Amino acid sequence: MYTEHFDLNILPFENVPDPLFFYDQGDHARIRKQISGSLQSGRGLIVVTGPIGSGKTTLSQMIKSDFPEDIKLIWMAEPPANSTELYLFLAQELGLQPLSSEKTFVMRDIRNGLLKINSEGKKCLVIMDESHLMSDDVFNGIRLLNNLEEGSMKLIQLLLLGQEELMEKINRPEMEPFKQRIAALEILGKMHVDGIRNYVSHRIQVAGGTPALISDTGWQALSIAFNSGGTPRTINSLCDRSFNVAFERGKPVVDAQDIYEATQRIGLRTDVFHYIVSLKNRERKSQESHPAADKPVPETAPSGKEHPSPPLTRKAEQTGREAVYKVPETAGIRKMITEVSRADQKSLKGPVTLLLLSIAALTLSLLFFCQRAGSAGLPGCLMDLIGF
């Protein structure tokens, strides 16, 4: 694995509900505080919903650690098929042996068991995961359990964790009696860009590393990948795969290219590819603005000796006046044509460039003709050209 390569103590992005990596900020911190307060005050039914991988199970693990000695915890990984199974399961977890499976008698035994727990200064907390899978009969069983009270104190605390579908079921008109009994309703949303960097940095630091293990382009690519928000599970998967890619390539840090490769490996559709393209375009433009060919190179004759480069002149003595014609240097002409060609490629103004080149060629031809003809001045040259 990449832990040794990046000098980490443990893997930072494992998708397991480990309280060690709990991100106690944002929605998670707020909801944890809200649930703990509700449990301490004995308010009863608490519902937490959120998308897949939003950290609901990890949050419940932190709730358990908040009450290590004062809570009789009953964990249900998924809802039972009906309310009868729910009551029998709770009775067994409480150490009871009901003489009958009838709901009325089982509920009586459960109440007596809860009264004993409360008399010992403890509370009973039932955590039911995947609560969006509950049937209407189980919803009704939960409602009846929530009605178990002793004075103003609820005898049992119920924490339901489920995906967004749970809210759809609760909001149905026939579920109004259940909905009215909810003491606290919290929704875990996706992490936004501002919080994602803090979350990833937190996990790297817990694992023994530093945020510098991800380059500036890597952080930017990560922000682009989760521009519309992300869940901890998806963020962990992408970061874990990105570190693996960088490790495979022997890189000391994770950069944008590694992030992009990781998105492809886990099938995550993002705009990171466009960011990679923009980085390459910037690099190419930077190289073009400082090309090696732009360095001044002295012109030399074939023998290796310096080539004389003063302008060629000729005197026209026919009229007694001096007419001087300067022939541009060949290197200068090449440079001018090259620059015009580059401008043509960048601006795509082909016709204009062609016209400029034609005018330049015509002007140079005229100058050479006048020089060879020995004409006196531009008027004389033109006269010689048209044959007068």
C-alpha cells in the first residue's frame, strides 16, 4: 500500500465508520450535538436522513462513544419485517423472556424492562439503520414504543437512520401521527467545496501526514470533481484511489493528473478532464512565449567566419543625384514572415495575412528591380519598369 511511500501511519481514506476519523465540523458536528442533547433530555424519537455515504453510521458510532456507561445500546442493522418481530427482538436484547408472543404481553414486558433500566440511572437507546426500508407496520410499532413514558420522561430513545426515501415516507398524509412524535429531525447534506479541503486535510493529518501531500493542482482538481458537493464515502474513495495512482507512478505528491486518473478508475464523471486540458494549454503557451529559437544567433558564412551584414547601397549617377536603395537583410525577412505566420495561426485572419505578405513581396521585388536597373529614384524606377 501507499502508507510507507507517503510516510503515513495508517490508511487515511478507509470507508469504515471509524470514530478516530470523525470529522467533527459542519453538519456532522451540529447534528451530533443536537442528538446528544436530545438523548440527555430524554426527548424520545430522533430521525436523521441523508444520501448514501453521507456518514450516518459514523455519526451513530460517535453518539455511542458520547454515552459509554449511561446507555443500554440496542443496534439494528436493518428494520425487522413487522412490528411483532421488532418487539420480540427488543425483548430479547433487554434480557426478557416473554411468556407470549402477543404484542400486548410483549409490550408489557418491554415496559417493565425499561423501567428497571431507568431506575438504575441509565437510558435505553435503539439505533435502527436503513430505516427507509421500514414497512408501515414497523413505523406504527416505533410510534407505540415512543409512547412509553414515565412522567415527562421517555422510557426509550429511538434513533432512526435512513436515506432520503425515509423523508418521503414520513411526509405522507397517513404518517402524520408518526411525524408529530419526532422530537428531532436532522438532514445530512453533501459537503460543499469549502468543507471538502478541510475534511480531506483532517483525515491526512489523523493518518500522520500533511496537506502538502496534495499539490495545488491536485486540490483544485479535487474541488472541481466535487463542485456540486460530495459525500464522505465518495470523497474517501476518490482520494484513496488518487494516492494509489501517485504511488504507482512514484510521485512524492498527488497532482491533478492523479486525481483525473482516479476519477476514471472509479467511474466518477467530473469536469477534471477540462481542467487538465487547460493546464496543458497554459504550459504550451508558456513554452511558446520563451522558445529557444528566439535566442539571438549570429549569422555565419559557410566557412564558419562571420558574415558581413551592412546594408547594400548603390548610387545612381545619371541625374547627379544620389539615390540609395537598402536591401533588407535576409534574416530580417525570414523573421518578419515567421511572425506574420504565427499571427495568422493565432488570429485565423488568413486573407489579411496573405495580403500583407503579397504587398511585402511586391515591395521587395520593386526594390531589387530598381537596384539592378540603376534607376534614379522611385519615379525613374517606375518609368524603367513600364518601359518608357
